[in-house]
Amino acid sequence: MNMKLLKKVEELTLYLIEKDKEIKDLKNSQQAQINALKTEMKLLKQNPNH
């Protein structure tokens, strides 16, 4: 019984590590998109006729 529980804890720990990495990757991607939009907004404000 203890080995089954230990195995399950290990599986859940690995799952959480994987999900944490996915969240970090998504946050980085989202931040890159935000930065790109901020840059685009600055350019549009500098040249509103374009």
C-alpha cells in the first residue's frame, strides 16, 4: 500500500512539474505578445497617419 501511494505521489509531483513548466512557457509567450503590442502601439502613436 505504501509503495502504491509513493508511486502516486511521484506521478503527481512529475505532473505538477510539467504543468508548472507549461504555465511558465505560456506566461513568457503572453509577455512577448504584450511587448510586441506595446511596441506597435508606440509606433502607431508616433505616426497616426500610417
